[in-house]
Amino acid sequence: MELTGRSFIGRQRGAGESAAFYGINPLTGARLEPGYAEAGDDEIERAVQLAAQAAAPFAAASGKQRAALLRRIAANLDAVAEPLVERAHAESGLSLQRLQGETARITGQLRLFASILEDGSWVRARIDTALPDRKPMPRPALRSLLRPLGPVVVFGASNFPLAFSTAGGDTAAALAAGCPVIFKAHPAHPATGEIVAVAIQQAIAAEQLPEGVFSLLYGLGNKLGLTLVLHPAVQAVAFTGSQRGGRALMDLAASRPQPIPCFTEMSSVNPLFVLPELLAADPEGFAQNLFASFTLGSGQFCTKPGLIFWTKMTGAEAFVAHLKKLVANAAPLPLLTPGIAQAYTQLTGERAKQAARVAEAKNSGEAPFCHAAPHLYSTTLADFQARPALAEEIFGPTTLLIECPDLASYVRAAGALDGQLTATLFGTEADLAAQRELIDVLATKAGRVIANAFPTGVEVSHAMVHGGPYPAASDARFTSVGTRAIDRFVRPVCYQSLPDALLPAELQDANPLGILRLVDGKETRAAIG
Amino acid sequence: MELTGRSFIGRQRGAGESAAFYGINPLTGARLEPGYAEAGDDEIERAVQLAAQAAAPFAAASGKQRAALLRRIAANLDAVAEPLVERAHAESGLSLQRLQGETARITGQLRLFASILEDGSWVRARIDTALPDRKPMPRPALRSLLRPLGPVVVFGASNFPLAFSTAGGDTAAALAAGCPVIFKAHPAHPATGEIVAVAIQQAIAAEQLPEGVFSLLYGLGNKLGLTLVLHPAVQAVAFTGSQRGGRALMDLAASRPQPIPCFTEMSSVNPLFVLPELLAADPEGFAQNLFASFTLGSGQFCTKPGLIFWTKMTGAEAFVAHLKKLVANAAPLPLLTPGIAQAYTQLTGERAKQAARVAEAKNSGEAPFCHAAPHLYSTTLADFQARPALAEEIFGPTTLLIECPDLASYVRAAGALDGQLTATLFGTEADLAAQRELIDVLATKAGRVIANAFPTGVEVSHAMVHGGPYPAASDARFTSVGTRAIDRFVRPVCYQSLPDALLPAELQDANPLGILRLVDGKETRAAIG
């Protein structure tokens, strides 16, 4: 496949003679061909107009048609998996194995969404039958279901060039919902995006859907994103990235003449609470697993455990000592971009002024280009609570130990935390049973509460919640991973007293799709009448 | 029952020697005792703190406990229905019959929410069981359900002193969800609010729930609302009222350090499209029914049909002529407040400069205090689209006829409309079958699409959607009426690998509540294992 370095405006490719930017191999610093041109104003406008035109026919497509699109995108991605993974590796420095995992994740995710479209019950159809004899007033026939919002702008994230990018969770959920997607490519992996976009556009053409169902636009700086979020035809925004970037988009979306939903998955430091029986059993093993978790993917997961609450208990000294040793013996780890590497150096420098740097990898000062040496910091609960900067996320292989005066102080510590994607407890059954109050508090602070596993794994499934109270996400009522993520891009529409033949199939008396519906308050797959 | 004119801070009553304002009988202009004191800063703060303290125990209360609360509130309201309706009549000028209907509506609504709490399936529990042998990675046990957001501020509306006020849809939905409510009373019916608040607080005490589950605060001006919406402990806002007021609250909620969901149900002009076969059959009967609908409740429904699209067709002349006659022969109608009466005079005066006033009630200039004479306006589609002010809502007994060049232009007319609560078509089955495209467009513009009924009736049921794209509501993804309204005040929380006994009952293996759950992608009420 030949890479062109041009945007996708529907199935057309962008013009632009100039190469505004290049992918960079973070492991070598090498510039990767081809150069990428920024989408021009007219190209942005055309992409949005195509999406607006595609909105009605795509919304009218059946669940089975949309499922076929998702399955075909997955098949197309499978077919290019090898060059895709190689290019993503070159652009991100992430391991081939990790990127193979991401490929399996996005194709599995597309197929999971296809399966709920094929079943069809996800539209939450509700039918209140007419009660013509009711006193004092008859009840009309009321039938409602979820319908797509319209064109969605999706921003790719740098840290998962496949899983949270071009055909990632946001795109899959929006397409599943029936919303055209205008994708703003992340400039850190432009060619990876191009390969995926070709797979998507080929699937759209093969399924004879309108080309405006998907566009991908390249741009540096803020102008492209700003133009898209403010465009009157855009009806929702999905973003994964920094708190500053996410909040700026939220404010922009809220400032529009018509405010629109803006889903930003931003920052989380993922508190982890260590309980005594577990620690006493195997302090060094726990240190080993924690080290593996906060350095996984070089610590560039939004679910990295970044705050480790512990207290003096049996095994605690051995745990801390072993963790220090692991960090001190670690090798520098590759980061995704020079920008992330620079931020890591700056933020760990600032952290060292507020907390004790209790361990750092050997030869920290001589890490190769775009690599980071693991760092371990330590503070007390009192100091942590007095210094809000210590609760901020640092992307990269570092975490912060927080020594608490006693177990009872965990509840107070949890209650003072900001919103989080995850909160974790490590303990035996007895440990956990003694922490009901802590669990309840953590459930108000995080989208996911975990026992005895590290939060870095985010399963794509029906029950997953990857979101949480602000600033973890813009809106705690939604998740960006798992099949619940489709709820972000739909709204309920009620039809009153329409002739049966004019209703969406999901609401017709005969229930031709055989979906689960709430009929007069009872869930059933039966037909009516 | 003795009225005190004081706020409710939980079960305590506010201090304040002064009577800052009084209810006014709009039919007579008479001042109604007692005077009402504004909540002081410390009272506002105490009410929010009580709500924050109540949040955890109220969230932990079982569905059955919360259902018992709602049923007891309903019973308490039934017990005071007679004085309640009388006082609401005195404060609003609405008929006793209408207010009896509102009372039945709110008690029925509380009981409907109680019924879904008693079933329990509304939390949308999802369980993905562990797959320890899955390759390449095991799947952990993931279980999620909907949990309450925390304290909600509810603003009462003036036009439904019972149905959209103190124990109205927003309060009922928030309490059902498990969120404490801080209610900002509408100053147009302060004593009605006081009677209802007593019923609520007595129910809270009888059910031994924390008093902070409900407070009611009185205030004039914007300060009370502003303080509440900006309070860090407040987690959501619900409002029914003007577009200006609603947008101000949306902007305020979005400007907070932690932005929060803000549900504002604002303005809608409820387009209605007249189709030929129906009109030909009975033009005068249709005119009669339309007149009854836009003058119902003196035209103070947010679902009043305010834009009537028609075209020259058999019966059209007779329809328009009869409608003019009905308006010309109408008597002035009482409005809710002097402020609404003043706005009606001003806005109909402005409208007369932009559209033809084709009929007005006799003696329009001599309407009694706080009454409005019905007015009928007429314009062409071209002029309507050239003059955006014609698409604005006017509260009161008036509507606007829009003559379209032909039937085909209806789709274009609909496509240019702002978001609406409702959109209505009047036609025979054949008429409607010819308008599939129009129906599809209207489904993107409105929360509810209606055939052959006037939109003013808003059923409280499972399938109802009372909401719509902005500016009808702040967020088209939610409804403020019907059991779907509970979705506004909850967020999903996922528990990973927690011991069964520590999970919420809804997620435990045995399914002790017998609720419908999605287990590994299949809906079932069965236990696991």
C-alpha cells in the first residue's frame, strides 16, 4: 500500500503540495516518509458537509447493515495487520507484541459492537400501548428508542496508536450508533492513521454506504480541532488526551450557540490502597507486580497506578525496599514522543521539589533519545494533601508512595481525591471485608473499583466502565470503552400514535427484529397484539 | 396546616424575620399571606452540606426503601390534596380541575418511579464473568450498574405549580435515582411549595432517611440559584423555564472547576404540519381542536403548538377562516403572573411588526388584570425563514400560521427548524405514508413526533420523551418526563474482581433482587453459577 500523506475527505484524498509534518521514530529520531499535508479550510468544510449529508442515510441503515460495516472494517484491518503493526511500531516505538494486541483489540471491539447491532436490543425500545378507555383521559400509544445524534468529531490519542485512535473505541462506538465520524488524526502516528483510514473507507464503499460516514483530517496545532468542534453541523465530540486539551474542548463545545456533548477522557492518577494481610504474605512479589504495572507501556497508560497509599504494617518495609531496588536497577524506557519525554523530565523535576525521590534508575541522566528512566517518589499523607501538584498525572514510568498514619486514614484520603478512572484495593478477603466504607467512597470517586488486580488492563466488554468523575472524564455518566460507550452518541426519540408501518422496525407491533423491548413496563421479545 | 413562609433546611425551618415577597393571586391581584423570607447564605450552605452528608446513606438505601419514600410522599400529598389545590389555584389562577389533574399526575409519577425501584432492573446491571483460561490474557470478572450522582439542585417552574415544581418530575426522578434534592422554590407559588415540602419532609422522617435528602429554599433574584449551581458539593442541576434562564444555568454549570450536568428544559414552538386529506375532511373541526390546544392553560404549556405549517389545499380556506373566527370571539384568558402578562403584550406587539395579526379577541385592549387576549398571526414560509424572531416562543394564547408554497416544501421547512420538544403531523394514513421523509427529518428535530394529536398532553410513562435538541433542552440525550428521566442523575460504576459479598446486591451472583441483568451479553433474571 502506497502512503500519500493526504487527508481523507470521504473517499476523496486531500490536496496540498506541502508536507507540513512527518512521523518520527522515537527510538531513533529518524524522520519517516511520507510527509503529511494539513487539511485546508475547504477540505475541513467538505468533510463536515459530507458527514452531515451522510447522517440521515446512515441513521436509516439497519443495525445489520451497520454491523456488516464494522465487521468489514475489522476484516480489512486483519488483512493489513502486518504492515499496520510495523508502521505503528516505527511511529510509536511501542513493541510489536503490544501493537499486535492493540490490533486484536480494535478488531475485537468492532465485532463486539457488530454483535450488539445484530441483536438490536441496544436501542432500548419502549412501548406504552394505547389505553383508549382510560379515565379521565385516554393514553395515546407512545413508543421510543435511541437514535443517532449526527456527525461526531473524534480526536485520536497518541498513547494507543491503534486502540484509542483511528478505528479505536470512540470511532467504533460512534459508527455503531449510526453517527458519521470526522477523525482528527494524531500527528504522532500519521501513517498508521492512513492505513486504518484506507481500511475504513474501503469497507464503506464495499457496503455501499455514503462516503461521508468517515473522513480523516491531518493538522498540526489547534486550528483543525477548533474548526471542527465549533462547526454547526457537528453534534458531538470524543477526545482522549490531556486535561488541559480536554478542558479546552469542553469549554469550546459548551460555548457554541448550540452546546454539544463533549466526551473527554483526560487524566487519572489511579489510587491504589495496600491492605495489611496481603502485604504481609508476599511483600516482594507485590512490589514486583506493582513495578511491572507502573512501567507497563513505559507508564503511558491513563490507568497507570500513580498513587500508592500504604501504612506501616508487616511487610511494608520489605515492600518499599524491594520497590526501590527494582526502580534503581531498571533500564530507561522508550517514550512515545519527544514531547512526552520532555514533559517527563520537567514534571519529575518539579515532583522532586515536593516529594522525596527515593529511587531512580541507574544512569538516569544518560537515557537515550526519547527514553525515560523510572523514578520512585515518596511522601506522607499530610504532605500529599497539602500539595495539590502531587495529585497530578505524570505520563511515564513513575509513581508516588503515600505513607498514611494508619489504615483508618485511608477513607479520609480517598474522600479528598479528585475523580479517577480507576481505584484499586489490594487485600485478602478479610482485608477487603474490613474496608466496606473505603469501597463505597472509592465508588463515588472512580469509574471502576478493582480488587487485587492492576488497573492498566481495560477490558472491552459489556460491563466495562472507562470513565469517571471530572477530571478523569468530562462526564461521569458515560464510558469510552465497552459496549456502554454507544450511549454517548444517541438520544431517545418518542413516536406518538404513528401508523405501525411508519414506525422504525424496532417499534413495530410485530417486533420484526425480535429485540428485547419494555412493553407497558415489562421486558419482552414478544410481538404486540 | 400553618404556613410559616420559611425555607426548609432539611427538617429545620429557616430563620429570617423579614417577608421578602408574597404570593399574588393573578385573578385578583391580591397579596397572599404569609410573606416569604429569602434563605440566607448560611442557610443555603447548611442545606447543601446536609445534602452532601445525606448522599452516601441515601445512595446506599435499597430500591425498596427509596420506593417506600416515594409512595409515602404520594400518600402525604393525597392527604393534603384539597388545601394544596386551593392554594395552588389562589397562587396561579389555574383552574381547580387542572390542579387536581396535576396533583394526580405528581402522585402517579412518584408511584411509577416507586414501581421501577421495586423491580430494580432500572440500574442496568451488567456482568461479564471471569474467563481465567482465556488466551492470551484471562478476563477478570467485571460487573457494573448505575449509581446516583449526588446532590441535585432543582428549579421549580411557574407554569405547572405542581407537575413541574416541588414534587414534580425532576424531584421525583432525582430522589428515585438516590440523589438528595435541594429545591429552589418558584416565587410565583411559594405556599404551594411549602405545603408540598412539608409532605416530603414528613415522609423522609417517617422512613427514617437523612433529613438532607430534601431541602427547599426561597429566594428572589438570581443569587440563590447562582450560589447553588456553583457549590462544589452540587453534582447536577435540573431546570424548567426560559431559554435565557436555562442557558445562563448551562453556562454557569459548564464554567465550574468541575463542570456538572445541567438539564434545562427551555423553549419550544412545537411545529405542526397540516396534511391535505385530513384537512379536506373536516376543516372546521380541525380549527376548533387547534384553537382548544393553543389556548389550553391559556397557552402556557411548553408543548403549545406555536407554528402551524399549511398550504393551499381543499379545506384550507375554511380552516383559516374558522380559526380566525374562534380567536376573534374568544374571551381574554388568565395568565400565571403579571410578568408573563407583560411579556405577552410586549412580544405579541413585536410579532405584529413581523407577521400579520389576522385575528385578535374582542376587547383585546381591555383585558382584565393579568389576562391575555388570544391572538392569531400569519406569515409565509419565505418570510418566516427570513425573520428568525418569528421562530421564538411566546408564552400565552397565540400561534402563528405559516403558509407554505406546496406540500413538498414541508421537508425544507422542517429541516431549517431549531430543536423542539415536539413535532406534529395531522393527516390520514395515506397523508402520513406520503411523508416518510418529513417524519425522518422531524425525528432529528424533536424529542417526540406525534401523529393526529395535539402535543400539549405529556404522558408520564416509560416511553415518553420530553426533551429534544437544543434549544428545546440543554441535552437531547435525556428526557425530563417519564421513567427514562432517572437516567439524568446516575453514572455507571464498574466493580472488578470484588468478593461477591462486597458487591451491591444487584451484582451479586445469586441475584438476590431478581432483577434483569445482562450476563455475558445475554439478558436474564437468573442467578449465576
